Amino acid sequence: MNTFRFLKVFILLLGISMTNQSCSSNAEPRFYVDVERDFSVDNTLNAIVTHFFELKNIPSNLDQNLDIFGLNKENISSINPADAVLTNSTGLMDWSLVSSVEIYAISRINPTNRKQIFNVRERNPSSNNQLRLFNTFADMSDIMKEETFDLEIRLTTIISIPANFTAKLQFNYAVFDEI
């Protein structure tokens, strides 16, 4: 019985120790950079098919923000995707018609260097006028340090899109200068 009590106390202390270690020094981003881009979605998209949209030459705006915060590229420890939302900039769009979204950042210098930065793998029937995306926490420093980058957006719909519309992707990425 005494051994059992000792084991319980040991597990409790171990759990407290692990909790304190994981909560101690979380790095905060030095700043966020906002990116916004529109793209056209045609009503000829078929249902249950993944549709690809390529957005080219998007300014990273990193250099301007580094100047504002008095940093240079050598100070950056990582750059990670933060928040993203898809909306319709030309009216209403029922985003519950979209079953999945994947967004990739692609290097302009080396197009084989691509990172998935946002995704949605399950549709949310209650979200009609916008679609919030989940970030992947991928380190995209090598891509964002370039002047421009490309995006690939993959949309899978559950039914055909009823009308043409212009979608707006708004996202930001976090720049860290410490680990």
C-alpha cells in the first residue's frame, strides 16, 4: 500500500514538473505581416473535384516590416503562418459548399520549394459567409525572405458553385526573432 501511495505522489510531481516546463518561455512573434489577394472562381467548377488556383508574384512585404522594427533577415529565427480567412469580395458565397481547402506558399526562385501553410479538411455548415483556415505552423522563412512568392489554392467543393464570384484570401504570417 505504501508503494502505491509513493507511485501516486511520484506521478503527481512528474506531471507538475512537465506542466511547468512546457509553460515557461513561449516565444512571442516580433510582428505580423498581412497579405491579401483576390482570385476569380468560375461557376463551371464541378462537384467533388479539387480545383487549383495559382496566385503569382505576391509581395512578401518582409523587408519593409523589418525596416520598421529595426531588424534584418539575420535576426529572424522563423516565419510561420498565423491567421487566414476566405471571403467573397463580390457578394455572398455559401462557404459550406467547400469541403476542403489547402493553401501552399511557393518559392519564386525554386518552385520545388513549397510549404502547405493553411488548410481546412472538414466543412463547417454554420459558416456561410466566410471560411476560417487552420495554419500548419510550417516554417516558411526561406520563402518569405524572397521579395515575392506564389500561392497555390486547392478548393474541393461538394456541389457545383452556383455563380461566378471573386474570392478574397486574407492571411498573415508571424515573424519571430527568438526561439
